[in-house]
Amino acid sequence: MIVAPSVPKRTVEFFPVFPMKLIGAVILCALIAGCGGEDDPVASPPDHDWKAEYNSVVDPLLKSHCNACHSGDDPESGVLLTSLDALLNADLVSPGDPDGSLLVQMISGDEPAMPPDKPLDSATIVQIREWIAALPQDAVPRPSEAESHWAWKELDSTQPPSNQSGWTRNQIDQFVLPRMTAAGLAPSPEADVATLARRLSLDLTGLPPTLVEVDRLVKDAATDRNAALQRFTRELMISPHFGEHWGRYWLDLARYADSNGYDRDQQRPMWMYRDWVINAFNNNMPFDVFTVRQLAGDLLPKPTKANLIASGFHRNSMFNQESGADDNEFRTHAVADRAETTATVWLGLTLRCARCHNHPNEPITQREYYRFFAFFNSTSDRGAARFDPPLPLRLWPSREQRDAMTAIQSDIDDCVERMDQGDESLKIHEELGDLRSDYQRLLLESDSTLVMEELDVPRMTTVLLRGDPSHPGPRVTPGVPRIFPNWSNERSRNRLGLAEWLVTDAARVTSRVTVNRIWGRLFGNALARSAENLGTQGEPPSHPQLLDWLAGEFIATEWSVKHVIELMVSSATYRQSSIATDERIAADPQNRLLARASRYRLDGEIVRDNALAISGLLYRRVGGRSVFPPQPEGIWDDIEANAGSDMEWVESSGADRYRRGLYTFWRRSMPHPFLTTFDAPQREECTVVRDRTNTPLQALAAMNEPVMVEAAEKFAQRIGRDSSGTVHLKLVTAFRLCVSRFPTPDESAVLLQLWEQEFHAASGSLLAELVQGESADDVRSAAEAQAWRVTTSVLLNLDATLTRW
């Protein structure tokens, strides 16, 4: 390995009501404030009576120096300091962290300096600092919303209701059934075995089952249905394709892409991170470990290669290579993206609204936003650069690649030295550009990936006035919003400490958010449908006790993702038929009561994978570099003209042409058009739930996209070359390959009519063009092939084929 060179709403909303004349002083405060090291808060001694000390020490100081302005019905700047509760609610004190407390900063001379007329003496400041350092974390009361809002409360310990129904299979059903029956609904019948085989296979691996698997499951289920389905489920969960499918969902959250974003949008090496995610799901890595390694793998003691690769989660943020881009501005954007993504993925919170001002809907101040932002503000990566790759990265090149990179770096250094000596010729600039392109190419060809790297001395973090990086305000230290569980004073105030906090102190929130997302993947809608936002503006869960029970089960089983998934798919709720009467749909149009299974169109990657698997074209290799399946010619031309670069879509050949969709090269400014047609995101930011639309363009793409046409052709050959059956039997086999079940008599009749219609049309056309040497058998064979091509294309585009039901 070589290392590449690193080139709540509050009762009092303090900042927004500052008089405008103080803004300049606030900016000055940020300019003169020192950049200290990490705070080491002092834990409160067991016998420390901080309330008594407030009465004896702090309150007299406030009365003598502050209350003249900060008392009465109209206190200065809206800040009331006449009682302990008023002080603790004013967002001036961070328990155990005097340096991060705005009160200490102001009385120590930071602008706006307080008291404005006569500064406090050093002994008084020391007394206040010592009192704050000794405050326990629960001294500052949590906002009232945090105590009552369901997403942040302690988990409900209610056990599943007991009932005597023979329908229930596990605890999930025991929670679901009472709500269903109370609304006058009864469960739908269990789906047939073939349907369940397809549903399970698509939900767990993203691929359809083979006919051998379906037939074996049907046979086994005739003896013991439940045991057969359990065995089939576990076989799917140990398939290497399980990690591909569930890893793809995580890549949307991680905003994974193979390019940097913004206008130039050049290639970046990130495929090793994608493969790490796939392996983590396949190995059932406990979710708490999964969390720590991605948020802080580089900060673990003696981090392994895998830990460094995992830290790439937050290197998926965008990087600007445009000429003249301001490094600090775009580094700040990247840090904000990391803070907001972390809050969304693990806390189910839209933190972004507090970037410029206090959150308008949640009890979170702008200052709390920047305290959370501070956890990610001390990494060595930059936000913008014209030529450099977005360092730091780690390389694992071959010996030949290492030698070549060393030689090119020597030539680059020589060019730079000549330029420093006054050579500014066009030739030297062109030579330097070519050398840098060659170095970049070697970086991308070698095993390399972007990683996180912490600075030796943390950056100073300030509130950014109105979110503007050029207008710093008061200094802050790392911390979490008060609506969430308290931060232990013993925990390090860095990314590693934050990751540990998310899966320990805040485990109830993280677990609730995670199992809610998993439920949404398997049932079509999450229990709390606004899975990206479980805050006060989000939709409450349809079954809150079930959600909390699942969250507790997740933690109790050592954060086992596979356990939670198996629990869900083993329930009678999951196994219901999706066929519903008009009356059922009218009674519960969004299926919030779970009296039937949900039906929904497959994601774009799965539409494509499904067609390739059915046809026999799918190349099932797991992992490796991104590939370039066919896409319309010239689709990157305008991007490259604007970017001034020469990236090309060089179409993959051989088996790589038919790899799974998650391995398709993902360029943020122009993802593969087939995937975007089916609602894939650009991955410029975290996506929790994809949109799901239904447009004519999707039907055109599914019929005419080159790989879909090739799949239909291969499918036709697969069916047509089977000489053992009649056309009718071949149609039954083709139908089953697409939807797993047998066709109904009406469906068989329609398919046979289609095939015969196409056969006779092709026969007539070919007979009219009959040339010397061709026989009637040749014409018939060609006509049959044409009939199968049309029929298999129709089968691949059936609503039943494109839908999970």
C-alpha cells in the first residue's frame, strides 16, 4: 500500500434576535478566536451539587454583572438570565464543555463581549468555567418536543398482544392483526407458493427464481409449507446476490457514484467501497460495526485496509474541479453534506433546514447544527482543485504501476521546478497537463479508493452566519442536538465518538430509523412512510408499537440485519396475496393496515437484471470495477465539451456487457439513461426513498433499450431451441420464467394467438422474399424465430414481469 500525497425552537432564540450592530462583532470574534485542540470535558464528581453552586457562585455573578440588561419583560436580545432555568434554556451553556459554551466565549472577550462596559476579572471567569465543566449532561433540559415526539422517545416495551388466531406466525402478526380487525378488515389469503418464491427471490436478491427452485419449493411445500419457505428464505440470504441487492439500497443512502460531480464531473476511484458494502451485507456484519467502520474506520486503532475502504462512505460527497472554484466554499459544502447525510441515515432527521437559521420545524438551533457539523470539519480532504484527484486516497498498485507512477511524479516535479524558474511556455503547460492525465489514469487503473483522514490539529468550527462560509460567527465545539440522548463526557468528541454514540446512547433512534427503512423495502411502504424524515413534520407510524418492538429486537440480536429481514418475510403479514377487491382498496387505499401484500414496479436496475436473468444472459460475477453497458451514442458529448475533458463511454465487451445494474458506471451529471428513466437518482445527495413513476418513456425504454432487445433475442433462442415440446408448452415455460407461476387458460390463449399471428405474418413475408436455395423448412424456422422474438419481448414487458406482487 502507498499513500497518495495530501495536497427546537428554543424558549429563547438567541442568535436570530441579535441587534444588527453586533453582527460585525460576531464576525470579529471568529477571526480572533483561537483554534484549540479537542476538549476533554471534566466529569462531574458524584457528590457535586451543581444547583447549590449555581445559587452560591453563579447567580450572584449574573445578578451583579448581567441582570441590569437581561431581566424584566423585555431583556436585551431576548436573553433572560434571572434564573437557573432561564440560563440553561438560553443555549449559552454546553455541559462539561466550557470552551464550547457561548457564555464563556463572550465573557472571555469574544465578540459580542459581555458585559459590554466592564469585562469580568479572570478569577470570576475561572469560577464560571469550573461550574460549566462540572455540569452533568442532563443539566440542560431537553426541549419539550423531544420528550413527547415518538421518534426520539425511549422504545416502547409493550409486548405483542396475545391472540388465539391461527393466522399469526410470529410477533409481527400479533401487532398487525388487532389493528386490522378493529377497522373491520380480515387478512388476505396467503399467496400461492410460486408467487412467494418470486417475491422472496426478488426481495432478497433482486433476481427471479429459476424454475428448478420454484418446482422444488412447490414440492417441498406440499409436505411442510412453513419449513419449505424457511429453508428457501435462508438459501437466498446466503446467496452472494443478497449483498448486491441490499448493498444497492445502501449505495443510494451513501450517494455512491463513480464521478466527482459538479460541472467537470470527472472519474473517481470508489468501486472498492461499493464492494466493501456488498461483502458487509453478505457477511451479516452487525449494523453497529457497519456504522462505526463507515463513519470512522480511519480513526480505529491500527485501521485495516477494509476499515480504510469503509471510511469512504463520506468520501462520496462531491468535489469541484472547475477553474476558479473556491476551495473553502466547496469544502464547507462537502462537510455540510456529511453532517446532513449522517443525520438522515442514522437519525431520520432533515438537519439541512438549520444550516442558515434555527430550524423552522424541529427544536434544533443553528448553533446545534454547527456543533454537529464540527464532527466532520477536521478532515484533510479539499473541496475543490483543478487538476488533483480528490485526495486523500489509498493505493494498492501492482509493482509495474508503482514504478510508472513514481517516474511520472518525478517528471511532474521537474516540470513544476522549471515553471518556478520562469518557464511559462505553452509547451511546459501542455507537458504538465499530459503528465497529470497519465498519473490520473494510473490512479484509476490501480486498486485505489478515496478515504477519510483526520487532521492532526482540528479545525476551528464556527457558526456560519446565514450559512455563508465567508461570514463566520461564534465558535463551537462538536456536539449533538439536545433533542437526542445525552453525550457521555468520557466519549471522544470526534467522528469515532459520534459513531459510537449513534449505536449506544442513541441506539433507540438509530435502530428505529433503520428497521423502518428495512420494512419499507420489503412491504412497499415503511411503517412511518416518510422514512427520510421521522421528525415532527414526518408521518407517524401506522403501527408504533410494532416499530418499537422491531427496533428493540434489532438491538437485542446484536444488530443483525439478516435476523430482522428473516423475521419480516416469515410473517403471515408478508405472505399475504396482493390480489385485492375494490372494497378492500376503498377501505384502505394505501394499505396502511396491511390487510394485503403491496404491488409495485421494480427499480430500474432490477428491471434490467430481471430480463438478463430470464434470458440467460446475466453475468453473475460479484464485485469488481464498474462497467459500461450500451447507452445512446454521444450522450456525454455536451458534458465533455463543457468540462474540457476527454472522458468517453467505451462500451464493455463480452460478459461485462451483461453484469448487474449496480455495477454500471455512475456519472452524476448523466447516470445511465435507462436507469434514470426508471427513477434512479443522480446520487448527488442521500436518497432514502426513490420516486416511483409510470410513464410512456419507461415502456419505450423497456422494449427498445439495446440490452433489453438482446435479452429478448436470447430468450427467444432459449425457448425456441427446446424441441421437446409443442408451442403451447414452450409458451407455458416462457411465461413461468418471467412470473414463476403457470399462466391461466385465458393468458395461454392470448399468448398462443400472439405467437401464431406473428408466425403467419413472418411466413408470408419470408415466402414473398424466398431466394434460390432456401427451402420451406428454412422459411418455417426463420418465421418461428421471428415469432419467438416478438413473443419473448412482450413477455419481458408484461406488467406482471415488471412488478413485484
